[in-house]
Amino acid sequence: MKIESNQELKKYIIRGLMELRSPDEIAGRMKKGVSDITVGTNAIYKWLYSEYGKPYCQYLCSRKVRKLSQSRLSKRPMIPNRVSLRERPEGENHIHGESDLFVSPTKLNVKTVGHLTVIPKFKLLTGTLLPNKSASVMVDSMRKIQKKIGVTTWTMDNGIENIRHEQFGLPTFFCSPGSPWQKPHIECSIGLIRRWFLPKGTDLSKVDEETFQSILFVMNDKHRKSLGYCSSYEKSIDGDIIKKIPKLSKKRAVAFR
């Protein structure tokens, strides 16, 4: 009601929202003395999600008109012997890898998922398509990947598929609940594959394994600016992470696209 009862404050907030500024930006600038009146970020969101501010939710990046429920985080089964990412060892002797799954749209009721891993140091992608995301299937997939690449630790999220992480054979460290940004390289890699080949909405059950591996081959063979315009394969061979470049063709990936 502090916002609704003060027309000057209300106009200032609405003007900021229409300039596509977030509530945090607006509240932060107020604290720097830009406005004589201050109000917190939570108060702005509370006003937006009320009947008074709902018309202006269209200017939020999410365009949501209500607060998203976080109940799912508390109801998830706990990962046994979970070790925080903060305890992950650092140093030249440690080659870290990040792992995650990406899925088909829920409405398709498809169990097939994509399992992707990345070694941030070399931007090297490996992975496979899985029939489902059960814990036992995940263990088998992780073990097969570890036979192909030289990695010493894994970073993962708190998905139920990782509940048997102690069977992976390598130390596994976990992000904080609801914090996927703590494993940015795998999130970015999944985003690149979505952008180039498998956009959101793709039915993964209609993608065969050979095509998926061809897609990874294309991504690993790209000349990246972050790698000095070398490919992930070239850097990985120099770093003794893989012994040789797999014999695959780009044709299936190009045709699929």
C-alpha cells in the first residue's frame, strides 16, 4: 500500500518498468539517492502481484503475474552424502566436468532424455540419448563417458537421477538447490545445442543416437574464439584428455538441421 498510496512513487516505478528495468534495478537506484522516496525490491514485487500492479507485470522479463512456487525444491528427495560445490578441489591436476540432462516437452509424455557433459577447460562435449532418467541408467551413462575422457571430478545439480552419484566412480559435487547458474558451462552448452539443432519442443524420441553423436561432433569441431580459434578436439588432444578425434560425419547433423 506504500506504493499505491504515493502517486509520485508509483509513477517512478511504472516509468522504470516501462523502460524494461527490473524491480531490483528500480529499488537499487532509489537507494543511491536518485529518488527522495525508497522502497525495497520485495515491496515492488508484492505490489506487482497485487490487483493494483498486475497490469504492469507485462513489463517484467518473465511476464509472470504471480510469484512462482518454490515448493518443489523442498519436496525433492535429498541426495545422500551430498558434497557442496564449495568443497570441490582446484588446481592444474584437477579436470572438472559438468553434467546435466535436457528433456522433451512434458506434454509429449516422452521419456527419452539427452545426457550431456562438458569439460569447461576445453569446451569438450560428450553425451548420449537415454531411454529415461532413472538413477541406474544415469550410472551406466556416467561410467561409459568416463571411459572416453580424462576427468577427475563432476559438478551436477540436485536432480533425482543423480541419487546414486557414489557409484559414478569419481568425486561428485553439487550446486546449491535451485542454482543452475553454478554450473554455467553445461547450461550454455545445452543452450547452444538447442539453438543450433534441437530447439525446445523437439521430441527427442525421434532423434537417433547416430544423429545425436553427429551433432556433438559438429559442436566439438567448431573453432571457438574462447579457445584461440581452435576446436575443442584440438585442445583436448593437446591436453591429453582424449587420444584421437572420433571418426564421425557431419552430414547427419547438417541434414537433421
